[in-house]
Amino acid sequence: AVQHYVQGLQRQSELIVDVDLASDEDLTPEQHNQLFRLLQEAATNVLRHAQAQQLTIESRLEDGEYRLRIEDDGVGPGHVRADASGLRNMRERAVLAGGEMAFGPAPQRGTRIDVRVPLGAGAVESGDTGGAADSAGATRENEEGWDEISDR
């Protein structure tokens, strides 16, 4: 589904999209759905706001988690309202998949979104965050090769 979606993005825009995804076979169907919808929202935001030329979508399996990173080379997040519906929707989707999302500037330029979801975990019931995400935002510490980012 991601490959098909990316092909459509590239046909409709001049955006160059690089995709490198780890196996997602241990995710539940609900996790697949929520992560795909989150990816669509992120890509829509890139097309509308980022003025980016390149979008990178990658994932890896680490410490029992599926880690998804979406990064562009655009103008960066700048001032983003805490109540922005796109960010709120992406955060909610990460929580519904049993995980959490971090949003912030990319190291060089642009915007980076990191999503962490436990493998094989059931999705959270709507309205029950289970403590998976901090509504005020979260800061990620450096993890092997993944730079620190923070919510804004």
C-alpha cells in the first residue's frame, strides 16, 4: 500500500520520495492501518506546507518496536500551533496503534516525524491512551543513529 501511495505522490507532484521499510509482518492490522493513515497525513502536510523537494520514509525494527521515520528537506516546522489538526490526528493515530509520535525539525533542514509502535501489541481503544503519549509533547533522547527531536 505504501509503495502504491508513493507512486501516486510522485505522479502528482515533483516530490522525490525515498522509501526503505523494514518488515511489518508483526504489526496488527489496526497498527498497519493507523501507521498508513499517519503516513498519508504527514505526506499531505509536506505537499501543502513544506516546500520540500525530497521526502524520506523509512522504518526499522528495534527493541521490540517498529520505528517509522518520515523526514522532508523543506522549510521546517517553524511555528506550529499545538492544536494543529494534522499533528493532533497523527498523534492520535500513533496512540491508537499503541505507540507514540515525536515531531520536530530535522537535523539539516525540514521536518522529522518519528513514530514508535510496539510489535504485535493490540491497538488502544478509542479515548484510552494508556499513557502511551504525553499530550504536552515528548523529547526523544539520542538513539543509535537517530538524532534528538522534540515536539513543538
